[in-house]
Amino acid sequence: MGKSKMNKSAARRIQSHADKTGKNQGFKSRAMRAADKNKK
């Protein structure tokens, strides 16, 4: 599988999973920032 850029739906999926599991809390903000950056 090739690398793809972070998008809003992927960031939301990551954030939702992190909230459910209580893990990867620091990654949530990085994912959202990357999605915003890639949108431009």
C-alpha cells in the first residue's frame, strides 16, 4: 500500500478511535494539523 496524505476523514477516524481507547491522545492533534496542512 502506498503512502497517502492525511485527510479530514482519516483524522476524524483516528480521533474517534483515540477517544474510545484512551490511547494516542497526542496523535490526535498531529493528525488534525496534518489534514489541515494537506488540504491547502
